[in-house]
Amino acid sequence: MTSDGTGGYNPSEVEAKWQGRWEELGTNGFTGDALQTAENRYYQLMMFPYPSAEGLHVGNIYAFTGADVHGRFHRLTGKQVFEPIGFDAFGIHSENFALKQGVHPMDLIPSNVANFTKQLRRIGGMFDWDHSVDTTDPDYYRWTQWIFIQLFNAGLAVRKEAPVNWCPSCMTVLANEQVISGRCERCDTPVEQRRIAQWFFRITEYAERLLGNLEGLDWSDTTKKAQHNWIGRSEGAILRFPILTPEQVDEADPPTLVLDPGAGGQDPGVDGSQIDVFTTRPDTVFGATYMVLSPEHPLVDEVTDEGQAEAVAAYREQATAKDLVARQKVEKTKTGVPTGGFCLNPATGQPIPIWVADYVLMEYGTGAIMAVPGHDERDFDFAEAMGLPIVRVVAGEGDGADTPLSEAYAGDGEMVNSGRFDGMAVTEAKPAIAAWLAERGSGETKVNYRLHDWCISRQRYWGPPIPIIHCEACGPVAVPEADLPVVLPRVEDFKPDDSGVSPLARVEEWYRIDCPQCGAAARRETDVSDTFLDSSWYFLRYPSTDFADVPFDAELMRRWLPVDCYIGGNEHAVLHLLYARFVTMALHDLGHLEFDEPFTRFRAHGMIIRDGAKMSKSKGNVIVPDEIIEQYGADTFRTYLMFLGPYEEGGDYQDEGIQGPHGFLHRVFETVTSAVDRAAPSDDDGGGAADPDIERKLHQTIRQVTRQMPELGFNTSIAAMMEYLNAVRAGGRTASPSEVEALVVMIAPFAPHMAEELWARLGHDGSIFEGANWPAFDETKTRETSVKLAVQVNGKLRATVEGPAGMDQDAAEAAARSDENVARYLDGAALKRVIYVPNRLLNFVVEQA
RNA sequence: GCGAAAGUGGCGGAAUUGGUAGACGCGCAGGAUUUAGGAUCCUGUGGCUUCAUGCCGUGGGGGUUCGAGUCCCCCCUUUCGCACCA
């Protein structure tokens, strides 16, 4: 690095110096019992990273820097800010990487963590290294397991069968991301679906609360909306369709079984066997002309007619053989086969055929639908393809009862072909028909959620073992809390093999254990838990890392939680945040926490792209942060990242763009040091009265930055400071210390090292973050004394006139009229009205002659 | 296909929420300084033309208003989610 003649600012020197000083002073974190006694707390949380072997990428740094800037800002306003960071190091990601590199994850992770720690220190974040977590540390996952046990004891962790992707060649379970267009990523064999027993958390029990609580949270709207849609509440009804025996169907041929449905009730006497469907449109039940079961539906065999058994079995086999990913990606063309069976439409009293088709999903609703082709697009397509009847039961504007349908009509209108409900508006018919069916025992209203229970089992190695012991006599038994953690044994061969279960199932000396309840020989659960469980509670652990015997200390929880501000990526807006909320709620209900929402405020940062494209290794457009920091320093890099776009939207990384903040910081350094040098001889403020224009600009800048910072308006805050610096330096003038001290404080969150150095040169001892107060602005000092008024005629700018601030309309008009150009436009025109916006604009509305 | 967000100079982006569009920065051009390069410092920089505070201009088209980047309607494009949710 060459000297650059700008006051001798040498970032690498300044940054090394202050990173050392922070450690000596313990400025960044809380030591001893400081956390226990903090009064004016602010918990600034950022999503902890997965410590990859590649090291920090720009996205990480962007996320952490924004959070750090926000945290440092709050610190300067007098809060005691806790800003911890840790490592989310379990999971398939590191496991796969370890497999590929032939390194054991237990060796890989510590070196990755060490590398991340070094890089994180280098970017100058105010991280509290005395309160860090690593999810792979047994002292941490001991409590992850403890949480599992609390939920298990409360009946919120249950075991049930669920489908998984299965590679018949590797004989192993695959994660969704290991299935590449229907084939195993390793051996290219088509992937199948299999059902195995897995552990689930019953998050659906909390659906209503997870939804309702959203209202009161200070989260960005998009995130709330994403959660809202994911939970996917829909109001509708469960309707019961009695299954008909072949005899009943014969009797009803021609097909009017019960003429007046009102008389029928539950009458058909079908020995209680029935098909339940969920629908959000009970009003359209009269238009249900057939029924569809999902291929996995348990009743498929029962309703299948002998003649159709073979075709149905074949169809089911090909539908269920598809792996999960492919099944969800089927093209729009509908396939299906009739079962030959019939059931009774409880509204019309007519028999309708039962089909099997894979466009109906077992996972949603009841796995069966009443098909209303007239008013549902998917049903319409299917009915057309299969030649099934389409009946109109809703008439839109201009439609009659018999207007033919060329596509499904899902809009509002009047009921038709619906018996006694004809003529009723859809909105009224919905509750009316649902109530009518309920009265007759054919249904009930029901709220349905799209949200599924949370599957936490992983047939993998690199995760915390699920703390359960399977005993033949007692069933699944929780590991006694005193025996936690269940330590993940070091297994050299952790590759999934053809056993089809977790690699832990090969470690007999590990899984063999006596039942803690009856003492009989038993077996440990060999699945590990989902990484999302690790990350669902880490923020609870941070303040309590000094406590070995409890997951979190009650007093610290009261003092520090819920989190004041959480910042992280949009990719976690749904799952992670939902799981963390669920775990917090469950722990609250079980008496472990006093609050039931973990994050008071959440903001998602945007994404950094480069030259208009996503950064990726394959495109070769990845920025290596270390190189930028080496060349420009961490302060410049931080400032540039915060400057290049609105934080919540991200921005485009342009290599040359860093020159702006680079030059800016150098000029700040030069301006401040020369202000100090100039002031030194006389030891006063550099002499002379304060420049009123500079003072006004300063107060305006403080106001602007103070308002922007809490809203993460970093790019505009930096722009405002640049403007101020330009004003201070205009015409080569030298600033006085009092003109720049506030600037140094305001820039400190962005360029903390440089700010420290300048703070010291301004004659202060210790850290700026401990000694400085965020500058206050005086509203009266922000006011302009004279203003430039825009003068318009009919909304078009014709002049600008200068006058004293706050002048009245008469004065403004007089000034404007004296302008030649304005006079020209007003001459000979009839003045209709005058709009006056004080200090801004004067608009003459005229009628041209 | 559905859902969400967004379209402003050569580029990244501002705009007190209906009041002078283009702040701040990059880039570019001219100049100063320098042995040279780099760095630094001034000055200029939406387009057009008849060089005037003249006309046009915030994806396109309509509308409301004294006044629209901002509000309303229609259309187009891009990005990101979700993929048949009954």
C-alpha cells in the first residue's frame, strides 16, 4: 500500500490496532456478571451461519454487517447491546461435504469454525465471543435433546409413518435435494417412495396461534404474509358421502335414489361406511358429479369393484412409485381410473362414481374430494378428459341455470340447480348449505390448514441423536434427563449404506442399552434430529452459555428476552422462523418461558448480486471478501455494502462502486485530522464563530441519520453523511473539531475502527462506543432561513424565487409576480386560483385568454 | 398457472409519502497537481432542439387532481417464492 496523501489513513493499521484494543478493553461483549445486571438492554440477533469450508461469503458479511451496524447504533444511543454469534454446524450439508472430501465432520467442523471466527473478527463486528454457541457441541445439543424430551412428554412429539424418497440401488433414504429430476444424484437410479416410521412435532396443534400472534409482531409485511400463506388456513366443511353397495346402485338405476334429500337424511343404511371430503365450497355440493380418492387413500380397495381391481391397482402402483419430487411436479394433464364404486351425493341424493386420481393429494384435507367440475378448474379438466358430467350450480352475471360452461366458473353469483337454495347468493349459500348438511348429519364446518406436522427424523449421521429408547415392553421411552446428552459417537464410516437406516444403526455397542423403565434389553433410536431443531432455540441459549446445568437461566430470560431485533435472510422467512416460534410457544406452555413469541422485531435483508446476476461459483463471479478487506480494509467494505442499496432489498455489487465509500472514508479521516491539527495551537475550536450554514446542515444530517438508522436506512444515512462532508469541505475549507465530532459518532456503526481512531485523535480516552453519545439535533437549528420557492403556472415550473423562510402567501406572490418569466405567463390570463405550499411552491392556476 | 415484490439517466440508487424528478455514489468528459502512472483536487454530466429556467422525460395506455414516480383502472416486462391445497 502506498501512502495516499489523505491524512495518512491506513486502514489495515487502524483496524489491527482497534481490534486489539477492543479485546483488551472487553468492549464488544459482556464479561463476568455484566449480562445479569444490564439495565437498558437491547438484544440484537442475527441468523447464525453454517460454517462452510469455503469461509464467509459476501452474503454472510452483508447480513452480519447490517445487524452489527444496527446494534452499534443502539449502543451509541445508550443501550447495552448483546450481539452474539454462533455456528449452525450440524446437517446434511457438512455431512455431504465431509463425505466428498474424505474428512470426518468432527474434524472438519472445528477447523471451519476456527476459520469463520478469524474472518468474523476481521470484519469488525461487535460480537460477544464469550457467549457463543456451536450446535454440534454436546453441551449445546444436550439441551436440544432436552427440548425433544419436553415435547415428547407433553405428547407433542409423536411417531408416525411418512413417505420418504428411497433409492432402490443405494438402498438408502434421500433428502429432497438429493433427488435430481426423479433420479438419485449418486447412481442415477429412479427414486421411489417408501413409508417409514418417523418422529413428528405436532406443530399443527399450534396453527391457529401461530397465525393469530402474527398480528402483534413488528415484522416486515412480506415475512408475515409468507408465514400466513404457509400456515394456509382455509375455512370449509367436512362432508360425508355414504358408500353405496352394488345393490343400492342397481336399485337407483335410473339414478334417482332419493327424490327429496330432506327426507333422506343419513338413511341409505350403508353400514356407516362413508367417504369424508374436505371442501372450501360446500355451497357447490349439488354440482358434485363424481368423487376422487387419492391413490394412497385407505378406502381405495374397499370401494373398488371387482372388474376394476386390476386397473386401480396398476394405477396406484405407478402413481405411488413416483418419488415425492416428481409426484409434486406432474404436468397438468389429468390421469385417473374409475373404481367402479359409487357413493351418494348427500345433497342431490344421487349416486356418483368414485374415481382414483393422483391430482388429489393424501397430505391435504382428507385425501378425498367431491369433484365439482362446473366450478373448480382441476375438476373441470378431469371431467372433460374422462367424459364425466358437468353441472352448473352457480350462475354468474348474465348466466342462466343452463348456460353451458366452457371452463370452470369460480366467481360469485346465484345458486342454480341446487334445490331449495336456488336464487341464493353464493356468500349466503356457503354457510346455509353447510348448516343444512350438518343438521342432517352429513357434514360439519371445519377449518383446515396447509401446514403439516414437522418431521424431525433424519436417517443420517451428522445430527444430535434423538433421545429415545425403544423397549419392546414399554414402547418408546425418553432418555432420563440425567443421562443427557446422548453423545453422537464418532463413527469413522458414517456413509449411508444399504442397511437403509441411519449409520448409527450399525453401531451396536452404542445402540444396545437397557430400558430405563423396566430394565429389559432395549435399543436406542438411531435417527438423528433435523437441523432446524438445533436452530429453533439457539437464541435462548446465548445469554446462558455460562450455565451448565440448565438450558437457560430464568433470570437471564426475563432480563434479555424476547429478542429485540432479529435480522436474517428471506430464505428462512417461513420454516426457521415458524419452528422457532413453535418451540418457544411450546416451552412457554410447559412453563419454561414467560413469553411465547421469540422475536419482537424481525427484518429480512436483501440479496447481493453482482453485475445483475446471482453470485455463484459456476458463473465465476463470486467476490472473495478476504481480498477486498485486504485491499480496502473492513471499514470500507462494510460501508460499501451498506451503501450499495436499501438493506432490505439488497443490491448490485459493482466492483468500481467501492471507490465511493473508499474515498469518502479517506476524506473523513483527512478532514477530521486536519481539523484537530488546526485547532491544536490555540486549543480552542479553531477560532471564529460557528458557520451557520454548516451548523444547519449538521443538524439536518443528524436528524436524517437518526431517523433512518432504526429503520435500517443505511444507504440513505451514508448518503446524508457524504453530503454533509461535501458541505464541510466545500471550497477547500478546513473544518473545526466541533463540526466533525458528531460525524465521527454517526459513522462509527459503519466504520467502527476508523471512528475509534478519530475519536481518540479528537482527544477522548477509551472506546467511542462507551464514551460517546449519539448526537442530538435541534429542530430549530435545522430550519432554513431562506428558501427557494418553485413558482408554477398551471403546474409547470416557470421560475424559482428566493425569499425568507416562512413568508406568507402575499409576500410569495409578490416575489413571484416580479419575476419576468412568471409575469409573461400571467399577462393577459385570467387568474382562477393560487395554490401556496409554504417554503415549497406557488402555483398560479390561470385560464389562458 | 397461482402468490409476492419490483420497473426512475450509461450503471447502483434518492425523492420529507400528492408539491422544483434524478440526492448520494460509480462511470464518463474537461481542467489542476504530478517525471510518469496511480492517488488527490476542482468543474460538468437525463434526452431533444431553435441553447430558452423552451419542449419531452420515472415500463406502456387511460383516469383523478391546480399539481402524479407517488393515488385509481387496464396492459407489458423482470425477479423471487409455490407447484394440482379441493
